[in-house]
Amino acid sequence: MSIEQRIRGQFQASIAAKQAAVDAMTGPIARAVDVMVACLKSEGKIMACGNGGSAGDSQHFSAELINRFERERPPLAAIALSTDTSTLTSIANDYRYEEVFSKQVQALGRRGDVLLAISTSGNSANVIEAIRVAHEKGIAVVALTGKKGGKMADLLAPCDVHLCVPADKTARIQEVHLLTLHCLCDGIDQLLFGDAP
């Protein structure tokens, strides 16, 4: 197989993964938008966390809310918990890596906030710990996963929202995660600010 055939195959596999996700994820994404909009309307904030590519997604999402997505509008309250290297490394060094997000949720989170917990496998120990602390503090969770949700799926409360990509390959899950984040940003802007001019 030539490199060009492989590239075409990657595009086709990505398209197929997105098509498979449409019916499974549209309703849950709409519910997640509602949860996030309610949080922002009540002057809460959205905290996002994840590892590796999911850390990048956390930063991408918070940047779109704080700065802008596709329209001019006021900044929205969001923070990526994966960005402060001094905090991350001190917690990992002094305690356990599993606590790098949960300690931040404990310190920064308030009832009415939302935790966007991202893990392609649903099994990231530090994201799971962040979910546990969020629940203790009355913080709603939007879980963005794949591979049937892993351990995170069993931790979610009835008021939480599970956005689970129906795929097993990490690259495909991550590609749908990015689209999902853009859908969340678009939905938030639409419900808070109406149709774009």
C-alpha cells in the first residue's frame, strides 16, 4: 500500500467514525451544552482535565471559551487543569500523580461548576479522582470518553452527562472528541448569545 493510499484510508476511517457517532452522541452533546450553559449563567466555571492529547483538548476547549470560538462575545469562565506545571509537578512529587487534577478541583471548584473530564479509555486514574472530588463538592461532570467509557462510565451520577465515542481506536476517538468540543462551543454560544450575525 502506498503512503497516499494510507492517507486516504485515514481520512475515510475518520469520516466513518464521525458518521457512526452522530446518532449516539447528538442527544448527549445537547444535554452537555444545557449543563454548561446553566453553569455559566449562574456565574460558575467549567474546569477541564485530561492527559496527553486529552490535556491538549482541555486547553483547546478552555481557550475557545475564554477567548472566542467563531464570533465576538464576552469571555466565558473556563480553566484547563493540565496547564500549571508547578502545580502539577508539586502534587505529583509530594503526593501522587493520581491527585494532580483532584487537588485542583478541591481548591478551585464550587457547587454549580462543571468538570469536563476527558479520557479516551475512560480509565485515567487522575481523571477518575477528579470526578470523585467533583461529586463530593456538588459539581456536575461531563465525561468525554471512548471505548465504552471504561471505569468512568460506572462513576457517573444521574445528573452527569456521558459523551462516549462509539469507537475503539484512540486516533478516531480523539478526532471525534475535537468535533464534540467544537459542538459544545457552538452550542454554548448559540444558547447564550443567539444566532451569529
